[in-house]
Amino acid sequence: MAAPGKLKKTFRDPLGKNNPVFAQILGICSTLAVTNKLENTVIMSLGVLFTTSLSGLTISLIRKWIPARVRMMVETLIIASFVIIVDITLRAYMPEVWQQLGPYVGLIITNCIIMGRAEAFALNNPPGLSLVDGIASGIGYSYVLIVIAFFRELLGTGEVWGFTVLGSWWTNWSIMIMPPGAFFMLAIFIWFVKGMIIKEEEAAK
């Protein structure tokens, strides 16, 4: 059982200064692909959270029996198994969303956040701690994308999750639902968090 302090640090770091998106600049393909619509972003984020947490736990459980020379192949197989579960679930219960997300669900396998946490953390830590790290990394990834998707959909269509928010007076910013809009919003998010919040916290210390 990990010490409470280590558990707290493991959970807190991916949410703040070591966030996989705005600190490590990982998972950018998802930022471009699915953040033009909040609903799709939330569902994709839940899929990544599910895969990150359970793949980390599984890899940690069998880490002592994984031969070094096939390590990455085993990790990829485990990650792919959980992604297939996500894909089948969406296809069965949310076919319209599954059609909209298309190949992006399958691309969760190639998300460098998941493989990165497997390599850097799950192979070297006990299962409970690896599960916490996977959950925290998934949440850290998710909230960044959800914030970006909220503003992209709002500014690009005047709506959020199908509900009209800004009304007829608003002129939609078409660029926001295009790939450049994702880069623009991500850059603003990184500037705000790293330039304002984290910098102020470090100065206070």
C-alpha cells in the first residue's frame, strides 16, 4: 500500500504542473480531432480515462512477467483490448456518436499519454498506485479537452451540447470549428495556465 503522501502526489501532478496536455504537450491529435463538439469530446475523454486507468493497472499487475524484449508489444495489446471494449460499447449503445467519432476511437491506441504512463509509471510501480496515476492522467487530459471543446463549440456555433446559448445576435466564428481553432484555443489555455496560474503559485512559494 502506497503512502498517503505519494498517493496524493501521484494524483495531483497530472492535474497541474505535469498535465499531459498543457505541460507535456501530449495527445494533441485528439485536441484537433474531437474538440469541435463538446458531446464528442466528453465521450472520447471517458474512453481515454477508461483505457488509461485500466491499462495502467493491468500492466502493473503483470509487469514482473513481461519479457523486456516484447514489452511494448504486450503494452500495445493490453491498451488495444480496452480500446476495443470502448469501441464495441459505443457501437452498441451510442451508434450516432460512434459514427461521428469514426476512426478516432481506434486511435486511442496510439495516444502517447497512455503508452507514456505505461512505460514511465505502470512498469515501475504497484497496481494501486498505477491505477491512481492512470485515473489522474485521464482526468488531466479530459478537463483540458472539455474546456477547449466548450469554447470552440460556443464560439463556432453559438451552441453548447445542442442548446443555443448566444442567440441570433452572435456571428459564428467558423475558424473555431476548424483545426486551426483547436491550435488557437490550446495555445490560449497553455498561456493562461502556465503563464498565469502556475507562475503565480511558484512565485508564492
